[in-house]
Amino acid sequence: MKLHQPLSLSVLIYEVVRVVVLLVMAASLQTVSLLSPTLMAYLLAPQLLFVFMALFIWIDELKYRSYLSLYVNGKIVSLWAGLLWVFTSFQSIVKALVMYTGAAAETLMILFAVLIPLEIVTIISMGLKLKRSAEDK
């Protein structure tokens, strides 16, 4: 039975918007910088898996129930990588916030920092869904 739930749809929309915004921001980088658009596209390509997992969970949660744990664990790894990045480049993030010049690299840095709380919300909501799914078995 196919269950289309609002939480799954909102997570799917969030994932699609997140990947599109990150790809657009990565495409606007200068090629002379360390983070070229091509490198950023290669780094962001695995993030499409989260979009597809959210899509399949939204289409038929009962059939793709096993994707919930994969989704949550992948997001946790992504969150730890993001938190490590924030910890190691905290001064650069604060500098980009305080002395914002409009450069694409600064905007991308601020965007990555803003996405971390949204990732936490996604992990918690899908984790609760995973817990309810496990209790239903």
C-alpha cells in the first residue's frame, strides 16, 4: 500500500531544493579558486542519493522502509563532516559573515553553515519516523 505522508514529501522537497541550490552556488564559483565548479559538482553528486532515497520513501514507505536507516545514517555522517568543517574553518565563516563582499565562495560557505541546523531537523524527523516504523513491525 502506498502511503504519501506530508513529512516524507517535505523531506523530499527539502532535499531537492538543497541539492539544486548547492549546485547553482557551486556553478557560480570562480575557476581560479581551489573549489572549482567541476570539483564541487563531483563532491555534490553523491548528495543526489539522499534525494532518491527521500523520493522512494515518499512513493512507498512500506516497500522502501529499509531506506530510512540508510538515509538517517548517511545524514549523520554528512552532519559530522559538516560540523568538522565548521570547527576547522570557524574563523573563515565568521569573517565571511562579518565582512561579506558578495563573493560566491563566501555565499557558499555561509550556505553550508546555514544548512547544518536544517540537517539536524531532518535527521531528527526521519529518525522518529524510523523509530515508529520499527515499532510497527
